[in-house]
Amino acid sequence: MNKKNTIAIIGPRSSHAWQAAAGFCPGSTIKTYHHDSAAVDAFSRGVADLLLLPVYNTRTGGIVRSFQIMQKQPDCYWIDNIVLPIHLSLGSLEKEEKLKILIGTKHILSQCEDHFARNYPDIALLSVPDLELAIAEIREKNLRDRGVIEAEQVLLDHGLAVREREILPHNKTRFAVLSHHPAARTGYDATSIVTVPLKDRVGILFDFLGEFARRGINILDLRTESDVKTQKLQFYIEAEGHRDDADITATLENIEKKIIQEEDSVKILGSYPRVDMRVKNIKAFGFIGTGDMSKWFADKLEHEGYKTVLTGRTSFLRPEQMIPQVDVVMICVPISKTPETIKKYGPLLRDGQALILLAGEAEKTLDTAMAHTSEGVELMLVHNLWGPAAITMKDKNASVVRTPRSGAFCGEFEAFLYKHGAEICHDTPSGHDLLMGVGQKLPTTVSVALAQALADHKIDTDEIASHSTLTSLYGILAMARIHNQNPRTYAEIMSTGGDGRKIVRSFAENLLRLIDLSEQNDIEQLCAIIDANRQYLADEFLKSSMRQSLAVDEVLGKMIKP
């Protein structure tokens, strides 16, 4: 962007709008205005080359006024976006004085509404269009009971004392950059449109979406707003693609001519590089391990815009060459090889990087990682309970073990799992190991032993289903699934050390005891054991499991019927 550009913004120097403009085009001239009408006027008259408008906030949603401005403004093109974390602070003349009134702009006060209701329930809120004028009045009249909400630097620039910092975490605003000229295609674009107020018509939204769906165009945002005068609905849509793309052109033409059936009923607000409201700190992931699971995660991460590098024993690029090039190193190797891999490559990570272990904790992997990486390296363990045959991670279990050294990079990877629908469970190292004995080691051992029993007695597998209840079929299906995949994976699961072995051995001991009682026809003792188990498992767990079993039974029943 040309550094000689003049950018019109709404807000004082050092405000978040000012920070966004300065970051977007360093060296440009930033003109500050107290009202959006003044900023828009400067842009329309050519006093400013660019206009910056807030269009979305993570706490308050879409900012309708900005879209109304864009819709009415001729020769106005949305060409880019800036997503800025909003760090709001509370300031006043003195820190100790009790506050009676809090002052801020309309947008800022709406963002803080819940915070004020919880922490300042008796205080009055005063929305002002010109914050600098309001602060000047506070200073001139020595209004010690007035508080001001704004960026910390704005408060400091005006001589106010900061009473509370970062009053709203996870708060971001998306600013639209408007120009007098459209943006060229980049290959990773989005297009925003808005309709005129629409006449009532049954199924119009369905027809709208159908035009995008038929062409495989992903919709990033869809909102409806009521026109102020007519109260008729308007649609706002943001879709992947550039206005010059053939599919986008055909879609919008059909919507206008065949669905709305009204000329000039769709306005293209602009096309621009696609934006992500999440602030990504990670640029690149590097994998040690080139197996199917590494490739599976790498593919998903690349679709999120991250660069990935896979290395291993046979790769041209060696792990030690890859490590300096990435932000996060992922170790995804067979369980038995994980500790030695950590010992070999952990010391090569520098402070400010992260090491994420895609592994279990049975071999004390976190202790090993702690001992072989420096204090400045982030560290986290993620045990994904699905294999590379899974299409998505939606509703799949992921066990996450955070450490005192888990920081922003680890949090970003966890957010990636969450976005794609993984069911995340936070464990302690020892708790995770024990539960993996229940969830993986024991079922695997039982499945392998069951297959051996079938072979020992020459059971015809074709006859198993016809002699099983739907419930008893669960174990048979698990056995078949395990034996249909890489045997080394399951051999590794069974042979790992750690507390999970306690579960398998305890099961074996109890199984032998039950066999003895059964052969002795000690029905009373067997009933007592089952009753004791029922008390331990508790009603809530049993009822929930029964509902799941019935749901599975229904699916299995349909599948095995001719």
C-alpha cells in the first residue's frame, strides 16, 4: 500500500482505529474524525484516499451502520481488512476516587455492557461522540468521579490514571478498508454483497443459498438486517471467491435476475483477501514422523492456512534442518520410539518455539520432554483417539495434557482441534495414562485375545453375528476393526509401560476370579459382585450408557437386516 495514502478514521490518535490504520499502511497520513459522517465526507470528497470502518466485533457482532454507509456510498470498494485485538482500559483523574459515571463511545460501551453489569452495577453509562472533548471537560472541571473506557495509550496521552487494564479479554474488531478503486484478485479472496430491502417471498433464503451451493461456493458469513424505513429484510453475504471469478459472477447474476427479479438489487461491497478473525501466532508446523497420522494432521493444518513440513528417517529434509524453520515441532512417531526421538531432537528447539507430542503418556513422554527442552520452549501433549482413516475430527475424543510451559502456540493448536469439532478432555499425566489403560490398552488386549480364542476353537466367523445379541456384537466389531488395521499400532498400545498396565492386569485377575466362581456355580456371590459394581458405576453413568447402547443397537439392527 502506498505510504503517501491518507486514511480517514473515526476516533482519536492512539485509538484502536488509529492503531489499525497505522499497522495497515505505515507512513501514511491518518486523519482523525469524531463522527462517521465527517470521515465519510472526507473520503467522498477525495480528502482521504482510504476510509477505515469497523464492521464486526467479536462481542457485539456486525456493525450495521458501517454496512449502511458502504451501501449508499458511490465509487466505494471494500478492498482489505484489519483484525485488531481490542485492549480496553478504564481510566480516571485519580485511581482511588469512587466512580459514578463511565464515559465511552457507543461501540465501546456496548462491548463492555456485560462487564459493567457485573462489576459496576450501580454506575451510570454515558455515550459520547467526541471522546477527546469529554476528557477535556473532565480535566477542566476536575470531575474525579468520571471514568473513561478506551485504549490504554489514549488514556495516558490525555493524562488519565489507568485503574484497570484489559477489562475485556478475547475482544477483537474487524475493520474494513475502503478505497475508490477495487482490489485485484489474489487467489485467496472473499466477496461481500448486500441486497436491497426485499419483498416477502416464500423460500427466498433457500433459493439464495442454493445458488452458492450449486457452484460449491462456501459462505463465510450470512446475516439479515431490517431496513430502517421499510422494515423489510436485507441479506448480507460474505462468500469465498473474487468478484471477477466466473462462479461468483454467475451466482450474483442469477440471484438478481431469477430470484429477486429486480435490477440493481444486489450491490457488491467489494472483494478482498480472505480474513480470519483469529489472530494466528503460528506460521509453520514441522512434523517429525512421516506416517499417515502426520500426513492427516498436516493436511488439516494446511487447509487452515498454516505451512507444514514433514520429516523423518527417509525424508530429504532432515528434522534437525526443519526445526529452525518452524514455530511448532510435532513429534508423531510410534509410541516406543517417542522417548528417544524427544531426547534426540528436543535439545535443538530454541526458546520461543513449541513442542507438541502427538502421543500417549505411558512412556513418561512429558517428563522426558521437560528434561530435554529448555524452559523457554512451550510443551503440550495431545493424544488423538482416532486414526488416519477418520474423515474429520468432529465428535472424536482428544486428550490434552497441558504443562506449566503450555503457552500461546499450544493454545492455538488446541483452538484448531476445537474448531474442527474434537471433544477435548484435559488430563493430568498420571490420570491420562490410567484412563488410556481403560480406553485403549484393555480393549485392544481383549480384542486380540478374543481373536485368538476364535482361532483356537476354529469358530466360523460367518456364524458369529447370527449367534450374538446386538450388545455382544460390540466386542466382535471392535475385534474386527483392530485386526483390519496396522498391527504395529496395536502392538505398541499393548506393550507400552505406565499405569495403564495396572488396568489390564487387574482385569485379568478379576476375570480368573469370575471364572472360578462361575465354575463353582456360586450365583449368589456373582450377583453380589454385579450389585457392588452397579453401586460404583452410579445411576447417571448407567442410564447414559444405556441410551448410547440403544442408539447403537438401532443402527446395527438396520445394518444387519437383509
